[in-house]
Amino acid sequence: MSIQALREERNKYAKEYRELLDKNPGSLSATVVAKLDELETKIESVDRQIVREERVIQGAADAIASGRVPGRSMDAKEASLALAQFYKTGDTSGFGPRNTWTEAGDGGVIVPVELHEQILLAQQKYSPLRGICRILQTRTAHSSFVFPVAKTAAAVGWVGETDTRNLTDTPILDSVTFPDSEAYVLLPVSAWMESDTMIADFIQTELARAFGRSEGEKFLTGSGTKAPKGILSYTFAATDDDTRDWGELQYIASGTAATIGTGDKLIDLCYSLRSAYRANARWLMNAATLATVRKLKDSQNRYLWEPGLSGQQQTLLGYPIVEADHMPDIGAGNIPILFGDFQCYGILDREMSIQRDPYSVKPLVAFYGRKRVSGALLDSFGIKGLKCAES
């Protein structure tokens, strides 16, 4: 029985219940009470069935929002073949007998979660922050996603065995709002190429490359307007953690405009970070800055940079180095190096969908990929920067 039929049945019993009460004002006979009890039992039974049906519908909705096909588990190979079939013909039957549930509101299809994860993994090659930042996923349809944060910790009091326990200060709670933003790619493909069996691999690679490179830039420099709020777009101040406003990042001055100074400046930057954050800390810089850093030596003429062993990352002062193409070069007023626990920056992933358009740009077939993704700082104590002098 459909949920609509169940509700109609419930309404019938409820109407009969009310009419019975209206016809018997005052005290009720045993016969009427028995009838009312019978109707109440029927209403409760229908209510339980409605709840079960609503749970099934909600489960399907959650599956759709996360890119999964309800009632059917697909491996990555099956997902690739189904998506290739959609790319070539627009046919969504490969997603299963309930494939209409995978259709996106823009006429495309929601990328199956198995293939979505492959694309996100490939994006790390072009968007290194995706591999070190905190990934948040949401199925909410609301534009603004709010993440709760605590600006301060709860206060602690110390007492003797029989001393009075007074109330302590509670943490100061606030929230981080992620700007609503969407990345898209409009990829034209020749009709001949579209008929190739490798079209799915090609489009998957191009989507990962395009989204990854753009994300790699926006997670660092995005303005927060129709784009992620990038780390470098936040205010940097010279004040330390005890006096700096929450939401501002601290910088250590290099001392000159054209260089990052000596190795001592990197040591100062490293230990400006509290020990709890250093446990998972990373250096972030571009290749040109890394080339300069590799030449820095200590007082014993030993390089501060250490090559990684086989299969391990290169390190600086014992902490891994991550290269990011979109970090600024060394120069006046720039922040060419970041150091910290990048789990303090959140990347918000929503759904990804693909639309196939064989009509608008003949003889080409256009593939329109869209992805709602955003980013914002979650903890302003966990990331620090090295800033070159203004002049």
C-alpha cells in the first residue's frame, strides 16, 4: 500500500473516531468505548506503517543526495561502464532499474559515489590541500552550511576535598559559515570521439584536472564570494595566540622583502605553533620557494631540508613538505610559506552532477559538469605564515 493510501486510511479511521465522539456526548457506554479502542488501535497500526514507509523514502533521498543508487551497490568498474553509456547515448539504465532516482535536477545524472570518490582521489594530484585538509560532506539542500566551533575551552577550578565547587566559565561557542559556491566545466567533445569506448576515462580525467587545479587555487586565494574562502584571504596579524582575535592568522616576519631570511625564521615559525598542532603539522609552499629553502643551512653548514627515504615525504625541521603551485612566490608583502595542521581548514563537498548536451554546439557534444564545493577556516590557531617585508 502506498503512503498516500495509508494516510487516506488513517484519515478515515480518525473521522469515524471523531463522529462517534460527537454522537455520544457525556458519558460513554461500554460498547462505544470498545469501538473507540478498536479505532485507536487501527490508527496506531497505520501510523507505524507510515513511519516505516517514510524511513524508506528518506533512505532513498539520502542515497540520491550522496550519489548512490538506492537499493543497488555498484563497484567502480560498473559505475564507469554505466557513466560511459550515459556519455555516449544519454541512457541511464546502467545505473540500475531505479535509475530515475539518479537523475539530477538539471537534466543530467548525479555521479555515482563510487566514481565520485575516484574523481576526488584524482583531484588530489592537482589540489594538494584536499589531501591534508579536513573534508566535510553534507547532503543538506540549504545554501549556507554552518559548522560549530569553540573559541575558548571550559574553565577548570582547583579545590580541596571539602571545598565549595563554584561554577566555572563555559566555552565561548561560535560558528563558521561556508560560502555557497559552485565549480563547473563545460567540456566540448567531438561526436567521433564520443563514440570511443574510452570516453568515460577521458572525461573523468579532464574533470579531475579542471576541478582539481581550480580548487587548488581557491582553497588558498578564494575571496569567499561565489568561491571558497581561501586560507590566504584571511587577515594575518603579528600578534600571538593569546592576544590575537579569533579568525585571524598569525605571521612571522621574514625581515626582508626579497628573501625568507635565515633558517632561524623557519624555526621561529615552527615553534610559534602550539605543540598540540605541531603533531600533525605540514609545510606548504610552491616549488620556487622550496628550491630556496633547500639551500638554507644551519650553523654547522648542514642543510635544514632532509630528503625523504624511499616512499616517504621530504621534511624540513622534521615536518613533511607539501608543494602547492598556487602558493605565492617570495616577494614584498607575500606569504610564501604556511606551516600548521591543515585539518584546521575545512573543505565542504556536496553533490556532483554531469549533463550531456548533444544539441547546442553541433557537431560537438557538450558535457556540463557541476560540483558544489566550498572551504573555510575552522581554527585560526592551527596555521601560521611566514611573511616577507612590505619593502
